[in-house]
Amino acid sequence: MEKIKMQTPLVEMDGDEMTRILWKMIKEELLEPYIELNTEYYDLGLENRNNTDDQVTMDSAVATQKYGVAVKCATITPNQARMSEYNLKEMWKSPNGTIRAALDGTVFRSPIIVKGIEPCVKNWKKPITLARHAYGDVYKNTEMKVPAGKAELVFTDENGNETRKLIHEFKGNGVIQGMHNTNESITSFARSCFNYALATKQDLWFSTKDTISKLYDHTFKDIFQDLYDNEYKEQFEKANITYFYTLIDDAVARVMKNEGGFIWACKNYDGDVMSDMVSSAFGSLAMMTSVLVSPSGVYEYEAAHGTVQRHYYKYLKGEETSTNSVATIFAWTGALNKRGELDGNLDLQEFAKMLEQATIQTIESGQMTKDLALITSLENVTVLNSYDFIKAIRNSLENLLNQ
């Protein structure tokens, strides 16, 4: 077949370790034979981030704002051990955090449903998409250990006026924490959630603990409700979808009895925890899509998992690995589909959907990586190594293209 042409570049962010190896395989085996890939490439591997003083991460975020769609490989967020291993100038920040802040984005994570990989919760029939507010809360907290004494929350406004509230009078040692959020960020989060619900035609849940946190959490609830009432209610009714608010503990109870097929929006910490719970219950983090969506309509697709460090060290020793590449493949297909949608490129959209179909068909035929073989209900499966799994997907893709 003639290669599919792309009108507008896709921002391509390369990454680290085993996912970087898979990235190259996916491009060579599943994309470049069929598409004239048009990408603006940024190497977000830790060595290049270190060499550029992390400027490459900011440059990739600016390019994403310019072109509207990006695809990102998993990257290392360095700790002290990585400082020594890579001889880093400093402990660079998470690229995901930097990009989220630059794009003012919300992360949406959704499981990839495959027959033979059944959810632990038996009545979950459809994907449950987690929308995580990616700003503030405990992730930008200030905290300290304290001796006996009085802790107060103090705010000084622009005119120098001071407001104080007692936190606690300590009789002995303790710990305190201060965290914040902004109305602007919460509004962007809410807008991204409403827009994504409309784009995917799914119901939207939002949950906090406003009965306990009567100012902090209640502000989230109020902003969501005001925005819905004033801007989105009519659009939701026309699309025949609903917006639903409930307490976080009620949402947890409800989600266990629901069949899925909705978006669950959570504050930063809640979303972090619940997305891992949902992904694990559906089967595997390697079977989870992740897309960062800004309120202005910018999209950045990536896998929900990390760089698969253990497999990378085996790969460096020349040992065989069986690494699941599904989430990384779906990052590419999500980005290509969105690029095609924005450009009116139906051939590109159709190819992206066909590659997803080929990936799912390969697993459902009993050909899979070791992690899936350990949890599948299918019998007599064939465990493939990292490269052979991608080759098997290419064979499935060729069969679909020749039909």
C-alpha cells in the first residue's frame, strides 16, 4: 500500500530505558512501513535532559502547544541513585510534571479492554477513565516536623493584612503540612474534564470530601458546579450524558458496583491512588492509556507506566525480555488518530484504529507477553519476547490491511 501522508507534524518525545528500545521497534515495525511519519523530535532521555539543563523538556512542551498533539515515551524521574548512575548535574524534575504545568493539563487514564484479561471486579464491563488534577495538593506541599508548641496557618494579603488560624497546640512532637490550590487551576481542570466527557460522549463523575473540607474541597465542588450550570449543562443534555457529583467515599463504593463506561474526576492525590487501583483491577498498568488534555484543546499521549528498568538491565546483558508494549503502541495510535482528526486525515485515523484492532486481536489469539500470560483466562497461550510480540502485531495488521 502507498504510505499515508501527514499534513501537520506530531511532536515526538523519546524516553528512557526499555521503553526507549520498544519505541524504536514500534516505529520501525508498525509505523514507518505504512506512514510517512512527520514528527518534530525531542530526545527526553535523561542524558539529553542533563546535557541541555532540562531545556529540551520545556522546548517539547512549547512545540506541543504549537502543533496541538504530542506522543511521549516513558521517562526517568531521577532519585539519588539515578544521580550517581547518570552523573547528573542536579536531580531534574519529572518531565511529566513539567509538561503538565506548561500545558495546564489534566491526565486521563483508561484501561484497554481485551478478552481473556478479565477485571478483578466482575461487573466492570467497560473502561473506567480516571481524570487526575495534576496540580497542587500534597505534591506541592510545605511540611515540617515540630516540637511542643503552637502551629498556626498565616496568610498575608497584598495590602499586608494578616489572617491567622490555629492548626493545633502540640503537647509533644508532631508534624504539620501546608498545601494549596488556585481557582484558575481548578477551573482549567474542570473545563478539561467537561470537554473530554463531551468529546468521548461519556458520563462524568466528580468526587471530593467537601463535608469535612468545607473550604478547600468545597471550592472544587463549587467551581465544577458553577462551570457546569453556566457553560456545559445544555451541551451535556444534548449529548445525552450526565454530570454527577458525590463524596469520594460514596464514589468508591459506587464504582465497585458499576459496569463502567464513565470518567471519574479526582483531585491530585485521589486521582493518583484511584488510577493505580483501577489499572491494577483491570489487569495491568501496561494495558492503560494516558492522555494529557489542556483546556485549550492540546493533547499529549503516553503510556501510563514507567521505563521498565529491570527489563532494560536484562536487555543490556543480552538476555531476552518479554516486555509489554501495548500501552506505548496505544500512545502512538491515540496521537495519530487525534492528528488525523484535527487535520481531516481519514486515512491516518483509519490506520490508527486498525493498529489498535491488530494489537487486541494478537492478544486475543493467544500471543502475548509474559505479564499477560500470568493473568489471562485464555488457554494454551504463546509467550513471546519483546520483539516477537511486536512482529506478531505486524502480522495481524498485515492481515487486516489485506482484507
